[in-house]
Amino acid sequence: MKKMLSLLAAAALTASLAGCGASKSYASASRPAIAETAEGAYGVSDDLDAGFNGSGESTVLPEASSARKIIYTSQLDVETRDFDSSHTLLRSTAAELGGYLESSTCYGSAENGDRCTDDTYRIPAAHYQEFLNSVGDIGSITYRSEQTEDITSRYVDVQARIDSLEAQRTRLQQLRDQADTLEDLLTIESQLSEVQYQLESYTAQRTLYDDQVDYCTVTVSLSEVQAYTPVNTFSSRLSSAFGESLHGFVRFWQDLAILLVYALPYLAVLAVLAALLIFAAKRLPRKKRTPSGTANYSALYQPSTGEKPAASSDSKAEKPDKK
């Protein structure tokens, strides 16, 4: 048992030393290439706008070197007048270059002419610049952002850990074959399972790094517009204002027509109620009125005496004097 434990300790020490040696040798081998390309790689974020000439072409980002592990990410906002053809052309271009569509979100409607889509493409690093340039030919780029992330040191560390764990696993497998007792066998199997778990974890992380390096991430926001966003000149601004005003005028009447269609049932009910009220008002009896200025003779006549009532003081005053 003691002999087996000492062998396990020796195996673990040997594997750790092998891992350190692998890390140092791998880092030393990569250091000259890293130094040669460091200036170009880190020059990307210093003046990104200087490499964007407005036509969709980029001259700043270098191509990925085999000695370095660099992740490229881009965000593009594109305007187009023909949404369907531009969207189809984007997807076909990505497929022709060996890429694929990772995710897509669409909103808006064709009737209103305001459709938008946010597509995330994964493009092989060898065709990254070619795809960015093709996007500029499909539509008008209004915004562009490009980022790089150098993961060379992390990748080297993960690779060194994988090499160390593989060496440790090989040694433990040899000790397992030499185990004499069941207790020794169980102890070796337990350590072997732990090493295998760590090895799978680091291998998955390396696979993720390889995928991010080999396939660049490009997010394209494609927007349908009636007129492209112009350069800030008076004539272009005037033309854009007229186009937007005309589009808004047409949109207003379209919305009004839709509103009337929505309100049509309510208007029909209100019209029926108004007709019923008018009909009911015409059917009601009206009170008779006596003409103004005419005396009611029956009210003034006294049937008990048979005499006419005395004239009022006003009527006496109206009679002429006989004298």
C-alpha cells in the first residue's frame, strides 16, 4: 500500500512537472511570433474609423496568424430599399464563404415599409474581410464597429493543462494495471476519474476557443428605408425631408382609413340610435298655441247676466270725444 501511494505521488509530481515544462516550451515557441504581430494586432482599436472609408471596405484588421489566437467580432447597421433581395443576398453570401446564420430576429411589416432584422453570422476567419466588404455592396452602412480579443495566453495555458492531464492519465492507467490489491485499484480509479473530469473540462474550453477563433462573429442589422441616410448637405437634407414628408402624408391617410374601418361598427350603431331618436321626436303630439294679441272672447263673456263685460279703461280712452 505504501509503495502504491508513493508511486501515485511520484506520478502526480511527474505530471505536474511535465505540464509546467509543456507550458513554458509552448509559450517560448509562441513568443517570437507574438512579438512580431503584436503591433499589428493591437493597432486595431487605436484608430478604427481611419480604416473605414464608408463603402464597406476595411483596411485595418489583419488576418489571423496561425501563431496567435485572436477572436474577431463586428457589428454593422445597414440600410436598404429592397429588403427581400438584400436579406437573401446576405444569407447566400455567408453560405458561399463557408459561414452560417447563428441567430435571426425580424420585426416590422412590409405594408409599412419598416422591416428590420438582426442577424448574427459566423464567418470563417479566412473570409472575414471578404464578407465585411460584401456587406457594403449590398446596402448602405450607417454604423460599423469591429473588435478583436487576443486569447493567446489563455489558449496556451489551457493547452498546457491538457498536456499535463493527459500525461497524468497515462501514468495512472499504468499504475492501475500494476495494482496488487483491491484497495489500491479503487484509489487509482478515483484519481483517474478526477483527472478524466478535468481533462474533459479543459478540452471543452479549448474547443470553444478554437470555434471562436476559426469562425468570426458578425452581427448585421438590416433596415428597410424609403431613402438612404444622406450626407449632411443642404440639397440632400432638403430631398430627404421632402421624401420623409411625402411618406408621412401617405402614411397618415392610410392610418386614417384603417381607423375608419375599425370604427365602422360603432358608427353604424350610433346612426341607428340617431334615426330612432329623430323618428320618436316626430311622433310626439304638439301643444296648440293661441295667436298673440287676440283676446279669448269666451273667457270674457259672462253667461249668468247675459251682458258683455264692461270695457276696460284702455278701451274707453281710445273712444273719441263726441263734444
